[in-house]
Amino acid sequence: MKIKIQTKIILWYTLIFIVLMLIFVLLIVSLSKSIVLTNAEDKIKHETEEIISDLSIDNLGNVVYSDDDEIENFRYVYDNVIFVIYHQDTLAHGSIPQAVTDLPIISYYTIQKFKNDASETWLIYDVPIQSEYTLRAFYSTSESNSIMNQVFIWMIVVSPILILVSIFGGVLLIKKAFKPIHTISNTANDITKHQNYQLRIDYLDTKDEVANLAMTLNQMIHAMETSIIREQAFSSNVSHELRTPLAVLRAQTEYLENKTKALEVHSDVVDLLKQIAHMEKILSQLLDLVRSKHNQTLDIEQVSLSDLLDSIIQSMHWLAETKQIKFDFIKPNEPYLIETNVSYFIRIMDNLLSNAIKYNHPKGLIQVKVEVSKQFYEVIIQDTGMGMSQETLSKIFDPFFRADESRTVEEGLGIGLTITKSLVESLKGSIRYESTIGVGSTVYFNVPKSVETQVTDLNKKSKS
């Protein structure tokens, strides 16, 4: 049986409160015994010391008691403290309480405890009156114990009521705390049920973790909505891009059918082949985009980043020479081992270097270097091209995004960098661009170090 989190919290809260109440009751009982005994000792001392200051024995052995300078009869019982007077070791005045059956010897200024068969505790306190006479005080703690027992019984009766009130208050509090979560859940269900990604979770003014969760989910829903809009744009653009070359292809083919015997047929066929080639390029890019978005099992191998970059740059020299662009590759002295899919890595670097050449000025420069961080090698490609605005820079990884006309120097579908980013993420890396118009662009491509390299770095750090 599944128990809701809300129920678990209530049960746990109730259990903790019951345990705390039991500890509190036991603590009160334990402290009360000590307090009762301390108060009883203070009382018997206080009463005895007040009595002894006004008490004396005359020459005939009679008790003389003067309170506020007025002589009166000594009553032997004051504020539940019972007094008797001994002459040497013999009882001279007063009556010993019947409950006290076994009297201890006289011990001045010391509180002695006596417990009878009924488990009743008596305190006995002795002070000297004058030569050969002793005032002995008796005080029973039964009355104080009775009061504490009543308090204990009252706590036993009241505790369940307090527990019930606490549980009821806890349930209300937890329900109030979980109300935003129910709101989040209901909104999510509505989005799923009606496929309405324009819905958002109502703003929660609680300024706690639940409010942060709602904000995060709203951001996620916004990202999903944006993704769906992009997918819709994808379908629309694909239809548009395929419709035009196919229409041209059909028109050219119909026109060619009527000119099979004409001498100018060669130029028409050339136009037809150009349109077909353009269509094939578009289809190839679309297929690459679709494949890059599907999770595939990649063949990962350990290779030298330095050697791999050197090989890729060498293969791009012919394209750079068409615009008299030079490469400045600062090759690392160490191999810099990485674990990657070589085919994906080559395609990523080919796209990035191709863009650096395509949008560079004639006789420009492309600098490639590698920097080392804790877990990554960062491949940095910097060109001296036309650069991009910040608005363009924020959209370069969007599918089918085309920059302004000054950058659109060649035909394309606008998904090259989208594919590149998807491939980078497949290799558990990251990519970002920085650019300034008229100065050039810099791309930062992070590729994870191999496990072997990370272990070696860790061992070096621990030794140092």
C-alpha cells in the first residue's frame, strides 16, 4: 500500500510530538520529586529557625515562647511542622507523630529522612535550645507529593488533548504547505491532457522551495513550448524548401521534354542538375539534423586531441587557400588524451573551421589553440571575419536561423550549427560563441578529458 508523503509527514510529526510529550512528562516527574524534597527541607529549616529564636526553657523546665515580645502558649505545630522538645535524650514536651516509629539519634543542624511502612517520607531536624534541651522538628512530604501527583494526573489527562490539538494543527499546516504542490500537479495534468503548453503555474508568493519549483517548472514548460514552436517551424520550412526545388525540377523537366531535339538542351540539363544538387544538399542536412537528435550508441575510443586537431586542420588547408586564409595552430606539446567518437569530432571541427573560413575576410587568419581546465580540454577557434551582433549570436544555434544578408554569403538551410551543437552534446561537451562585428568570432568547444587523464591529474594533485 502506497502512503502519501503528506500522510508520512503527519505520522512522523505525531510520533515525534508524542515522544517529546512523554519525555516532558517524565522530566517533570523527575524534577518535581527533587523540587518537593528541596522545598520541604527549606521549609523545615525556616520554620525551626523562626521558632528557636523565640523559644526558651525556664529554671523549672517549662517552655517559654514569646512571639513579637508577647508571651504565649507554645502550640507545637506551626504550618504543618510538628515540634517536640527533648531534655537530653528524653522527650520532655510535645508528642511524636504516630507515623514515625523508628526515631534516629539527635544530630544538630542535619536534616534526617525517615520513611515508614506506608512509604511516607518524614524529615527530622534538630537544633539546640539551651544547655541539655533540644528542639526537634518533624515534617511530612506527603502533602507536597499529593499535589505533585495531582499535577501528574492532570498532565496525563491533558496530554492526549494537546496531542490531538497539535495533530489537527499540523494537518492544517501541512495541507496548506502542500496546496501549492497540488496546484502544480493539477496544472501539469491540464497541460498533458489538453496539450496546451501556454498554461503556466500560478505565481506563488511563498518565497520558499515550492515557489522555486514552480518557477523552474514554468521555465521548463516555456522551453517545451519554444521547442514545439521550433518543430512546427521545422515542418513549415522543410515543406517550403522542398517545394521550390521540386517545382523548378518539374518545370525544367517538362520544358526539357519539349526540347529534346533542340541544341540548347545542355544548358537546361545543367540547370536541372543544379536544382537536384541543391535539393540533395537540403535533404542531407535535414537527415543529419534528425539523426543528431536521436540517441545513438556511439563508438568511443581514446585518441590524442593534439594529433587529431593537427590532422583536421591539415585537411582544411585547401579550402582556406581559396581565400588566402592562413591557419595558426598552436599545437600542444602533450598528446591531451580524450575519449570520443572520432567521426563526430571530425564533423564538429569541419563545421566550425568551415564557418571560420566562409565568414572570414580574404587573406584573413584563423587561430586554433587548446586550453586545459579541470575536466575539459577547451578548443578555441578565433577568426578575423566580419563578426556577429549580439542578437544574431543568441540565435545561431536555432534551427533554420539565417543571419543578416551580410553573413549569408552562401546558400544554406541554417541548421549547420544546430547539428554541430547536437553532436557536441552527444560527446558530453559544450560549445559557445563570442563575436564582435568587424573584429571576428571566437568559438569555445569543450571536450571531456579521458578517464585515464583525469586519474593521472588527480594523482598528481594528491602528491603535491
